[in-house]
Amino acid sequence: MKQITIDPVTRLEGHGKIEIFLNDKGKVANTYFVIPELRGFERFCVGRPAEEMPRITNRICGVCPEAHHMAATKALDALYHVEPTPAAKKIREMFYSAFYVADHTTHFYALGGPDFVVGPDAPPAERNILGVVHKVGLEIGKQVIDARIRNHHVIRTIGGRGVHPVAGLPGGWSKAITKEEREELEQIARQNVEFGLFSLKVFEDIVLGNQEYVDLITSDAYTHRTYYMGTVDANNRVNFYDGMVRVVDPDGKEFVKYHPKDYLQHIAEHTEPWTYLKFPFLKGVGWKGFVDGADSGVYVATPLSRLNAADGMATPRAQEAFEKMYETLGSKKVNGRYEPVHFRLATHWARLIELLYAAERMLELISDPEITDPNTRAPITATPDEGVGCVEAPRGTLTHHYWTDERGILTKVNLIVGTTNNYAPIAMSVKKAAQSLIKEGTVITDGLLNRIEMAFRAYDPCIGCATHTLPGQMPLEVTIYAADGSIIERLRR
Amino acid sequence: MAAKEKPKFAMYWAASCGGCEISTLNMGDKILEVDKAFDVAFWPCVADFKVKDVEGYPDGYIDLCLFNGAIRNSENEEMAHLLRKKSKVLVAFGSCASEGCIPALSNLTTAEATLRTVYLDNPSTDNPKKVLPQPFTKVPEGTIQIPVFYERVKSLDQVVPVDYVMPGCPPESHQIAAVMDAVITSVLLPPPGRTIIGAGSVAVCEECPRQKNVKRIKRFYRSHEITPDPEICLLEQGILCMGIATRAGCGALCPRVNMRCEGCYGPLDGIEDQGANMIAAIASVIEEGSGPLAGIDEADLQRRIGEVMDTLVDPAGTFYRFNMARSLLMRARPTGHGVEKGVA
């Protein structure tokens, strides 16, 4: 038996590693995706005043603090039985939409996209944002940087800080939007819509225009048939901020649709001794190990999953893009909705459709004059007891669940964070990629590292949420061990 | 003549959220100047160097190392020792490395309780066999190793000597840019020795636009209990704003959106314990009840002070939200320093 350790030293340093075991014939016997870190928020938040959770739990992840801030703020609404004012609701969702534009931009252009834009076989030194700029031109590079800057400006203006916003309160938001700010933000939203359309065009020209890439996306190595989770509005369309959690089976049939407060009836987490992270699964199906198909409780919660779980997008341009993706990838309409797309690499496409939706949604919200209503705080009158808050984080459905005493001091906390949902699917994708590359007699080369990295990156794993690092990046180190444990070879980039 | 070799730069994250890296990348154009002025020797978020590369460097090879994240497990500590050895200048970058930050609230509980809460007494965990993560696990195909989860969270300077401290959760981008500018243009930094850089020397109040009047507090309000006047000092309105006991540098961002300063830039010059400093500061603004004080007896006075203090919840998590690891409170504990047994 040989053991291969893929230690994602660079850019995922100390925050995740992959162990691959080969059998005597040189084939993959098994793989393990290990998360070596825990911080224990669920424990040390006990005893804290609940209203501080939006400002404590955003430290779970500095990449997506807005998601934790928002899930926590919504959990406080539920805990204090208070409905946020109309202006507060609009401000929150508008803020959240700007965050989505910034986050999805970062992923597509700097983290996941380079595999396609520059090419999966380009040298690692070029497979980065600078390589993207070289390939598509400086003008586009400037647009990407501008998109990040202007949306971070929105986050800071509305949330108080560029990283770790502070404005969320039960029933409201601490900062109202002035008329001048609204005008500026409306311009930003318009630029975001243009940028969203532009990004889809980049994807179409560079990725869809290249048969090699299309073949890669639709290849078996990157395909899994699983359940899909996402939050939907009253019309079963994608929503990031609020709605019902819907799960569809591998054929696209609705398996369950539940209110986020009922998540414990539907989701459970499996524990393994070789990792600090737990593996969520569908209770209604059960934990059957790291396998896909309708008999396994493994589900995925990613941009592609959200689109698979929904019937469509709530804004017109995003809906057009949604239909185009499913038609192009050969998905048929069954009972009025598209069959799920199971190609994991199509997640990048889905992410850009979501980017456009976020931009359109931001424009809708900021164009509403009511958003400048100074009444951004509903009075708190009820006694706190228990509350669940749920949003779609860019990397999956994010659930915060708090229990308090009658003073609002936390007695229990449970968190199921975005990337954690995808822990088992990522592990499975890594295994499949390893199996498809490591065959009897195959000499292990850098190609293995590239392809495994791509399998991983489609999920945009914010190990920040799970272990805390920048999402998507995962250059690798591979160590091959002989059966006696001695090192035969070490490959590094 | 060979081109002059550029100084070597490193940035590392231990137990952190990634926010320090995001704030650094948010410097914008300045990041390109850093790239121009330095050779990156190690920066897991950005460049493809490995721990093995660092191990191969001569001692003191890295000219400037920004270390963010707290020391939470055995791997974090190993990296701290390695980077100390290989770096001429080691900076505790951000609140976690400087003083433990929010992860160090974990020091109010135990490793055992944390593991029990996460893996056993947890409403969504399905763990009938009571499986806990183990440092070494025998699987059918071999053995898998994970780091040891420590009993306590430590700041960087509690495991290795630190030359400079850059406070903030995270440090604000403009402060990072100013420090990098100084380094690039060879402006002399102050003498090393856990010296604060990239922050002010006064309190956050000095940067805060809110009006300060002399007013005494009759009770404290939690953030959801009061809609503060937008112009007046939050502390005067009974909101536990930490600005008075917190170093300036951020520009008083939180009070500008009607939220209290939480203290993320750490204690003021010459103050070891930010929480104790804050307690002393608020003691001086508490109004002991509403009636006239003349002639009341000691018991009555105590009762009135008690009434005010009863409106203050979670003092440990409020006053020590960011500096629990370095607080006198924690250092008094027997396991405050040195090697300690961990749990995994």
C-alpha cells in the first residue's frame, strides 16, 4: 500500500490536506480530505449577549464576514420575535447583493476562473489574476479591480467597515441610507449589471467558444449525481437573503422544502476521527458514506446547486442566462423545470449567472425610494428564547441557531456553515479526480495536482468558513509513501 | 554588476479568519508597490512557496514577516517558531496574533468542553459512537495525523519574541499601506521589542466625531435596547463604547454608523490590560443612583452602584473581547505560559 499526502501547503497552508492511498496494483484504494483545524465558536459564544453575535461570528471568516453577519442578524430577528422595518430589510438585502457581486467577482477572475480563462494546463505562475489580465487585456483587468473596489465601498458605507461589518441589529440596521448615498449606490448597481453581463460574455467567448473546455466541463471525472440544496422565494426562484430551503433529488424532483427554522428535522452531521470538520447529510436519506446517487444523503450547496434547486431566477437578464446554461448543457425540461446539471465545473458558469442576478437585485432594491426611510429599527418588546437565521452564503446555505435565557444571554449555539455542507461532495470529487488520473502504471505528474485542484476549486471552498483561508486556491504538494511508510517521491510546485 | 537583491517578504496565517489578508489585498495599488519592492519568500494566500522552502532558508533570511492568526493548535505553534527563526523582523499582525482576538474568548472555557459541544452535545450532530477527532487515526489503508487542539489560545508573543505589533481586527488597509510605505522608503521604524506600529497613540475618542459632554451614566444599554442620538458620545448615552480604552487608528468607524467601539485596536500606550483599563474608566462615569448622595450610608451606596452594574452583562466578553489571551485575568491562570498539554 502506498500513501500519497497532498498537503495544500501554499494558499491553503495548514488548513486542509488530502491523503491518497494506493493499493498494491497502484490504483487508488481510498482518499481522505482532512480539515486539521477547529476554533470552537459554538462553545465560546455561550455566555455572550446574543445581540453581539453579528459582530462575533463574522470573525468565523474574513472572506465572507457579510454572510455570517447577516445570518446572525436574522437569527436575532427570530430570537427576539421582531420583524425588521421595510427599509431595514431592503438595506440588508441590497448590502448583501453588493457583497455577492464582490465575492463572485473575486472567485471567477482571481481564484476559479484562471483555470479556464488562462487554461487548465497553463503553468501555475500564469494561472492567476495577472494571467487573466494578460489573456483578456488590461482593460478587463481594470474592470475587475473596479468592481471589487466599488462594491467594497458599498459594504463599508452601509455596514460600517470594509472587513467585519457591524451594523446588524435584531429588527433592523444601525445605519440609514441618505438620499445622496442612494444616488451613488444606484450608479454602482448599474455598473454592476453591466459588469455581470460583461462577465458572462467573457465566459461565453473564452470557455464556451473552446470545445476542449466544454468537453472538460462535461467529462465524467467532474460529474456527480447528488441532491441539491438552495433557498427559494415564493415562486421557487433563487434568493440569497430569505426564503424556504428547497432540496431536489438527482432527477430534479423536489425532495423537501422547509422553513430554515426546521433544519434540524432535515439535516444531521456525521463525525469522523481523522478530521475536525463534520459532514452534513440529509436525515431523510441517511449517511451512507462518501457516495453519490439518490440513496446517499450527501447533498451539495453551491451556486450550481442553488440553480438546480430553483425553477429560475427572479430577475430578467439572469433568467435569460439561466435558460441558456441549461439548454447549452443539454438539460431537458421535466414538469416545467430543467433537470439538474451534474457537471461540477459548471458551477463557475452558475456563479456568473448569480453575479448578474445579485447586480440586478441590488439595482431593484436601491431604486426603491423607501430604502432611504430613516426608520431602520423596529422596537424590541418580546422576550428572547430561540432563533434560527439562514442565508445563502456564496459557498452554500448558512444556518445560525441560538438559544438564550430570558435576558438574551446565549445558552447554546449551533452553526452549519456554507462550505461545510459541501465537505462530503468535495471529498468525493477529489477521490474521483484522483481515480481518473492515477491508474495502474501511471506516473504521477503535476497534471494530477492541477486536476485535483480543479475538482476542489469548483466548490470555491471557503475553508475560511470551515478552516479559515482564502477560497478556491489550492496549489498542492504530493508525497508518495511506500507500504513501509518511507517516502518514495515528493512532488511540489 | 549584479542587480541589488530585493528584501524578502513573508506573510502567514495561523488560526485566523483570513480578514487580515483581505485587508492587505484591499490596499489596492499599494500591493503592486509591495510586489515591486520585495521578493515574496512565503505568502500562502498569494504565492506558491512551501513550508519546506522556508525550512531550507538560512536563519534570518526573511527581512519582514507579517504573522496573523492566533496560536490555537500545535501546527500554529510550530509555524511561529519556524518563522521567528527565519525572519529578521517578525510582526504580530492583527488582533489574533497581537492579543488573541475573538478566538481567545475560548480561554473562558476548556478544550474538553469545546470538543464536547461541537461533537457530542450538539443538536445536529449524529454521533452515536461518540467519535472525537484524534491526533492519529488508524484507517484501513494507513494512518492520518491532525494537529493537537490546545487548551488555550495564545498570542504570538506568548510563544516567540515579537519585534512589532500591528493592531486591529483587521488592521485597516490605509494603516497597512502606511507601514509598508515606511518600510519601502527605508523610513526607520521605532526600536523593536513588541513595539506598536500602524496605529495611533491616543484613544479612539480622539478620532470620533461625536460630541462629548460631561454626563454621568445611570444605567447601561445593550445595542438593541437603545437607538442612540447620532451626534452625542455613545458612552455618555450608556452604551459600552470601548473607544475610551482603545488605541486609535481605525478612524472611529463603528461609532460613525451608531455602533459602539468594540476595542479591536487593543489597549492604549502603557496599558497592559485593556479590560481593567475600561473598567476603571467607566467606574468614573457611573452615577450612583438618582437621589442625592449626601448622607446616604455605605450599604445604600453599594446597592445603588449594584443597580447600575446589573445592567452590564457579560463583562468578560465585553471588556476582553479582543485581548483575552494577553489579559492579566488569563495570565493569572496556572497554564498561562509555557508548554501545556493539549486535547484532540
